Amino acid sequence: MDSEKSESRQLNGIGASAGIAIGQVRITDRRRVAVTEVLVANEEIPGELDRFTRAIERAKGELFALREQLTATHGPEHLCVIDAHLMLLDDTMLVGETTQYIERLGINAEGALKRTLGRFKAFFDGVDDEYLRERGSDVETVVERVLRHMVGQKQEPLDNIEGKVIVVAHDLSPADILQIDKNKVMGFITDLGGKTSHSSILARAFEVPAVVGLERVTAEVREGDTLIIDGATGVVIVNPGAEEFREYLQKKQRYEYVERELLKLRDLPAQTLDGHRMRLKGNVEFIEEVASVHKHGGEGIGLYRTEMLFFNRSKLPTEEEQFEAYSALVKKMAPQPVTIRTLDIGGDKCLTDLDLSDEMNPALGVRAIRLSLRQPEAFKAQLRAILRASAFGEVKLFFPMVSGVAEVRAAKAILDEVKEELRGKHAFDEKVQVGIMIEIPSAVVIADLLAAEVDFFSVGTNDLIQYTLAIDRTNEHLSSLFQPLHPAVLRSLKTIVDAAHNAGIEASICGEMAADPEYLPILLGLGYDELSMNAVSIPRVKKILRRCTVQEAREVARKALSFATAAEADAYLKGEIAARFSESFD
Ligand code: PEP
Ligand code: MG
């Protein structure tokens, strides 16, 4: 655009929050504090301990003040990120280990804190699950805040930005995202971060376009450069030419138009042309996402992943803490239902005082319901908290990674014990519905036996595809083999829903497959009663649903099931979509 500026360049990162933003670069200094570890004399150790304690207290004071300031604009449900950071500042491992390093090794407070961070990082870097790995960045953010206080380095806040800018930073903390004023910050891009980092989740919840994981973008752009960012594809264009500028301006207008049009569907029923209803719900990990479920017309929460409460901490959350979190969510969604999944973590995935051992093959290890059954006290605390939350609205609960009937019976026996303990002490819904995730091939094969034991099935297609096809869902080199339309997957989906309906119970899908509008005709045609997905996908899926008839969908499902390969089924489905719904897929 400006001949003074350098040539147009394209950078590719990870699309973290959809939307196109155009604006001037505003580099925000979020670089790491440089720290050197030095030995200190014995008599200096009390001083170092004191410096550490004071920095922790100042960091807490700063977070409390930020919390206070943000209360006016964000409401308590958005502030739990700050609470999580405050909790980390009280974390026994973070504080205890740093204190010990200072005392035992005789090193300076910064060096000691950096060592503790190193231990946290080593742990998180070794975690397979991308989502949980990203939680390590919360610890880093908190440590950076403390370090800045130790070395007296101020950080420029994001709430006094002028003009229409795209914030460029090495990394942004969730607290930074909460401070963003959407009238001034069009979007943000960072060197670090992944799709599931806490900041990316908040960006999606607040619908701020974002591209993360660009690695060196802070070094590659200059203040005053013009940027176009596409938060869906991860593309960043630096100093676009006139042609690119026009193209993206059109894309942006088109995107915003489609979003506005889709939102008009919000209050229209999720039903087919011939009046068949299919419930569309939202998946959430954080209470912040509830607003987005409401905004996009979700009819409840079909999957609440409770894992996040157990993360970033060395002690398990107490029953009371869990009760607070679950009941807040239930109250916020009432009268619509919330389906709460019991803990789905395993040896590779958490930092808690659960008794977990290292495992060679964690995806096949002690995770999810297997872990809960081995840790009955922790399991009971979670079940008590979920049951108590059921006094505030409709709650359903379900167990992840079920492989057989014995597990279901064992889990339900513990649930019965917990109900007995609660009777007369706490209100709860005696008839709370109990379901299971179907995501392991053995559960598909015995779906008829399992259906006799529970009130509903919810299919986790992410894991079902992983385990059925033996394709690690996190391995980017195998992504082309991760095939939702593989005949084995489609046949499994049919077996599951048929078994559920034969037993008179409902079947839903809460894996990513539910969020792809292309698959809607198949899932509808197979007879699924409910789909649960990230909230922004709900209107897109609803749009296709409202253009189908059940008869048509059954035909599509029947035909899709007849192919020998995923590629054939895919080609067929694409043809059908083009013929029937092309204008809905703009
Ligand atoms: C799934 O496996 O499809 C699912 C919804 O659960 P998660 O992604 O949490 O494993
Ligand atoms: Mg799963």
C-alpha cells in the first residue's frame, strides 16, 4: 500500500480465532524477563527469600486490582482465569520449590524461580495432549509476572491502546485478552501459543480474530506496518498490496455478512424441512464460553469437559471448589441442560496429587473412567459436586472412555453410594440421567449390552476414530488417515445409534465430527438425536439441518455407508452437498 513500506509478505501460523482483521501493527513488549542465576552468600539468603515473597505479594496485588477493574466490564464468570493465576501464586510446588532452591542451593530468587519453572515446563512439554500441554503457558505467564516484580520491569497494559491496531506480541496472557477493547484492538498475533492455549480459547469466546504460533513474528514486523490476519486459516499478510487488500476486505465483509446472517438462525428451531427436531448444543471447557453458547443458539451444553479444573495445580480441586464451578455453570445455563463429563485425564496429562505413574502408552493407559475407578475418593468428590450442582438446573452426567459393562456397573455403584451419603444433607436430582461416552471400539461392539445399563450414549468421534483406525489424533503426519468417513467409522456410528434406539435411549455426538456441517446429513440420516459442538459451529450446522428432510438424509446416510473407502464416501458427499446445499457453504 505504502511505497515506503517493504514488500507484501505472507506468514503462516495457527488460526486460533476465526475472523479477518485489518490494522496497523502495535508491538507490545511481552518479552521474557532475562534472568541470570547467581550464587549468593549465606547471609544474603533471608534477603532473597524476602524478595521472592514480596514479588509474589505484589503480583497478587496486581492481579487483585486487575480483577477489580475487570469486574465492571466482564462479570465474574470471565474472571476465573485471573483466579487460576492467583491460585498458582499460592501453589505449594511453585512457592515451596523456589524457597527450597534459594535455601538449599544458595542461589538468587530469580534463578530459583526460573529453576522451578524449568521443572514445570519439562513436565508440560512431555505431555502428549496439546490442550493440556498449553496449560503450561499459564504457569509461565504467572512466573513472568513475579519475575517482573523482582527485577522492577514494568509491563505496558493493553487497555490504553489508541487507534485501530493489531496487537503483535511474543505471547499474551489470558489477563491480556480480558483487557482488550474490541473497538481498538482488531485482532492479535503472537510468536507462541497453540489453538487450545487459554488465550486462544478466550479469543474465540470473545470473538477476537487471532493467529498464534507464528514463532518469530515480533521480529518480522515493525510498528506502523499494515497487517491482514485471517484467524480461520492462520494467514498473516504484512503490508498487503492493493490487490490483496481488496481481496481480504471483500472476504472480511463476506465473513461478517455470513456471521450476521447465521446469527439470525439463533432463535429458529433446529429442525428439518419436515419438522424433525435435532438438539444442537455447545461443548465447553470454561464458563466463559457459555455466553457464546447462548449467542449461537445452543440448546444447552452437551459436553462439559471438567479436566480444566484439575489442571495447573498440585492439589486436587476440593469437592467445594468443584461444586462452585459446576453449579455456576448450571445456573448460567438453566433452564437448559448441562451434561457434565467426569474426569478424562491420565498419566500423561495432569499435574495433580492423583496417584499417577509414568506409562509407556498413555492413550491406552490409566485414563478417564479407569483412573476414576482406581481413585474412588477423588471420584466420589467429583460425583458429589456434580450431584449437588443438579439442585440448580438440569444436569446429566456421563463417564468417558468406557470399554465394557463392568466399568459402567462399578461407576454406577459408586454413584449410588454417593447419593446415599448426600441424602438428607444436600439437595440433588435423584433422577439425574447417567450416560457414557462411546469412543472405544469394544464399546461399539457391545453397544447393545451397554445400552441396557445407561440413560444415554454420547459418541466421542475424536477418540472413536483414533482407536478404530489406530491413528494418533495428535499426530499431524497422519492427519490424512484420520477419516471420519472410513466405512469402519460409519458402520460404528450406525451400530451405536441403532443399539441406543433399540433400548429406548438417546444417542448424541459430541466429537468434532458433529461440528462439521458436511457430515450433518449423514448423522441426521443415521438417526442421532443430538449434536454437541464448539458454539460458533452451531448456526452453520443448523442452517444445513433446516434445509434437509429426514428422508433425504436417510438416503445420504444409506449411500455413504455403501462405499468401501473413505475417499469414495467423501466424493459422494461432496457431490451431494454441491447439488443440494451449495449456497449454504459459501
Ligand atoms: C472425543 O473423543 O470425541 C471427545 C469428545 O472427547 P475428548 O476430545 O475430550 O477426548
Ligand atoms: Mg474422548
